[in-house]
Amino acid sequence: MSKKTTLIAAALLGSALAAPAMAQSTDASSFTGFYGGAEVGYAKPKTKLELTPKTGAPVSGKADKTGFDYGGFLGYGAVVGDDFYVGAEASLGAGGGKASRSLAGNKVTVDPGLRYGLAARAGLVVADDGLLYGKVGLERRKVETSILGAKKKVTEKGLVYGLGYEQKLTPNMSLRGEVLRVKYDDKVAAFSSGDKVKLDGTETRLNLGAVIRF
């Protein structure tokens, strides 16, 4: 899966690098308005685990796995003054790798699922057809944790932040790339057996997306 993701990312990155030569004449104000799009890439969730068995002392460990990432987004932005951009977008996605770790002889599995969030974007329009921006927002993620055949789903809340660059291909179409980091709050999955697993997760994402403005 990682090889396939690398090929997809390389192809989209090549298109993004070629975009300045393809871009039609445009201006900074063309970044104003509603937009939507889709993105693909890879994500690396990292989770610190603490297993508290029904009997016995707590045991700690880590579960990491890189996996394919994908999603969609919808937002609105406006250029203020000559080149300052401000906006907000909602996102929906999934991805990252299913990871496991043996703790005290028990296999603990963490499987990230659907995520959704809302973030603000602010930045500068570069040469009228490029947008360099920062991003910060809040996100929720579904995670399934399993141990000894039992499964438990929890919802993690987190702060997402990072940087991105968007390059116009035409006045209504563009490509963008983002590097994001998410820090989730601690969450405890309590099982009917009496065992508890505490999750302390972070995630790093590298995504490339296509954007259409309405």
C-alpha cells in the first residue's frame, strides 16, 4: 500500500510543479469564493498505549503504522486587501494504518477510522496564482481498539495545524499540497472484561489535492 501511495503522490506532485507553466492568466481575487475538492496521500498515526488489566499493574507501549490517506473538503475564502487571504473549511476523511502492540502478553490493536473537522486558513497570495497558507482547527476521529477478541470504539478530539500551498491551473481549478499534524486528547477504552486501554494519539499527514472553485 505504501508503494501505491508513493506513486500517486509523485504523480500529483509532478503536476503541481508543472502547474505554473500551465496556469492561465489570473489575479489574486480569483481565490475569493466557495470551493471544494478531494485529496489523497499518506498518514502516520502514532499512539501511546497504556493497558490497565483487570488484575495487575499497568503496562505501556507504542503502536505506529503508516497508511493510505484520503478525504474531501468544502470551504470559503476571501482575499483582503491586495494579497492577504483568510477562510475556513470543513473536511471529511479516513486513513492511516491499523497498528498493534503486545502488552503483557495481550495483543492490543488500534484502527483509526472516519475523521471530520473544521479549520481556518490564512496566508498570502503569491504572484497572483499561488497561495501559501497556514491552517489550524479542531478535528474528531473514530478509533476502534481491540484486545482479546473484544472491540471498543472511541472518539478522539484533537488540534490540527500545518502548512499548505495551492497553485492555480485555471481561474477555477488548482492543485494543493499540505503537511498537517494532529494532537489528539487522551481517551480510555473500557472493556467488559475489566481491562482498560488508554490512548494518547498523534498523526502526521502529507496530502495532495485537487480544488474546484464555484
